[in-house]
Amino acid sequence: VAAIDREAVLLTRTASRTRAGEGPLEVIGDLVNDVAAARRRVGDDRLVGIGLSAPGPVDPSAGVVLQAPNLRGWDNVPLADELRRRTGLPVWLGNDANLAALGEARFGAGRGSRNLIYLTISTGVGGGVIADGRLLLGSRGLAAEVGHMAISMDGPRCGCGNRGCLEAYASGTGLVNRAREAIAEGRASSLAVEDGPLTPAGIAETAEHGDPLAQELLSAAGCALGVGIRSLLHLFNPSVIVIGGGVSQVGPRLWDPMLEVVRGDAMSAYREGLRIIPSELGDDSGLVGAAVLAFDAVDGSP
Ligand SMILES: [Zn+2]
């Protein structure tokens, strides 16, 4: 929870662990307490309302969290109404990756861009699309799930149930699953003998030590990202693609194959003036985007 001004300066900020196993009432109660603490610090006279970023599919116009994948009991929770009732402030809700796109487009790596795509590569792959200056929402606010773009017709199974999604190749979960499969098929790799659970960071480190399987996995993830970005270029013709999330910090072993696929394959007109760059706001991109959402609602979006 942060109090943020119109120039995206964080005036106060608190972080507390989400009590994911407790259910919506407890989590909303914690939110209300943190909001009250922020209000005491900045004073009510400057507050215009609450911008709220939530994971998973949300219905932004109804202010409802449809599902929250890692939180227990979050099905069709009217989060905006509940928070409005308990704080007396207007509340605007958005999907976290969508709002991160808004934050990066207005105050982050894509400042000033009217056509931007944000990709976050972490446990899953999420994203947001700013098209002609506006956040693309779709008919129910579910647009821009870039992680579930099909990269192949018969690829690995994704958490969503389909096959060949970008997320199945390039997310942290996908990387670990692909590593497990290769090891089960008998591939020799120090990933097979290392202590502890397989993690994206462990795969990145093992690749640095020269392990061919770990290097192949990162390269395949980078290529899948490149193929996904190629589709996004042709669909939306962005001038900036911003990439964030923990797995994106693996560095050149992921970025180089990705950039190579984009440079090698995409029709050249789509690459003119195109920048593919890391996130500038990092963990704060969603927080800043939530503030932009609220200010745009109050001021009228540009
Ligand atoms: Zn999927």
C-alpha cells in the first residue's frame, strides 16, 4: 500500500505479507488497515481515491476479482465495492500486469509511448497492452493474457489446460517443468544431481557453470519469447516492449535468443524504431500503474 502523487512519487509505502490461506475477508481487513495507516500519514485532503492492482482475471468495470490463482477462496469477490464501503473512498480495480503496463508507459521505461506492450516473466507470464494511448481491456477486462498466446500447436501442457502456450516455455514454472522432463528422459545434467528443488535461479546459475541442458532450456525460453513478441508486433505494432519480472533478470542467456528471433524473423517495418527494454519501475510498476488508473479516472484519461 502506498500513497502516490500525480508525478508518481511514493509519499508513503508499507508492505505486508498477504495472508493467502485465510480467505478474502482477512486479506481485505489487512488492506483496510494499511490504507488507514497511509491516510493518517498523508492526510485525507489530498486523497482522490484508491487504485487497486489484483492478480489473476479481474472485471475492472464491476470491480470484481474473478479468480486469484494463489489466494484461497477468491472467486468473484467484489473487492472494489467492499473496499469502498469500508474506506468511504472511490476505488478503481485493475489486473496487476495490465496496470504494470500503464505504469511503465506513463512513468517507467516506456515514458511517453502511446503504443507499448509490457511482459512480466516470473512464476507465470503476464502482460498488458497500451494501444493508441489507452489500456486495452477487452469486453470483460480479460485482454492481453500474453502468457497464453500459443507458440506451438502441440507443445507442452500449460497450467491453463491448453498446449504450447508461451507460459509453458518461458515462465519460471515452465522452465522448471521442462527441466524435469529432460531429466526424466535421461538427459545428463548437473540439474539432475543438485540438492534442493529446481528453481529458475538454479537453472540460470547452472547455465553459467557451462551445463548444456540448463543453457538449452534458457535458450528455448528466449526463443519462445521471441516468437511471442513477433506475434505481438504484428498484432499491435508497438514502439516499445518492456520486459519485467524475476525470470527476465536472468540476462543475456534469455535476452539474446529472444532478440535474435525478433531481429531475424519479424517483418522489418514492424521493427523500425522498436525498443525492447527492461522494466524501470521493477516491483513498483503495478503500484504506480494503480495510481495512474485512479488519477486517469478522476482527471479523465489523456
Ligand atoms: Zn496457457
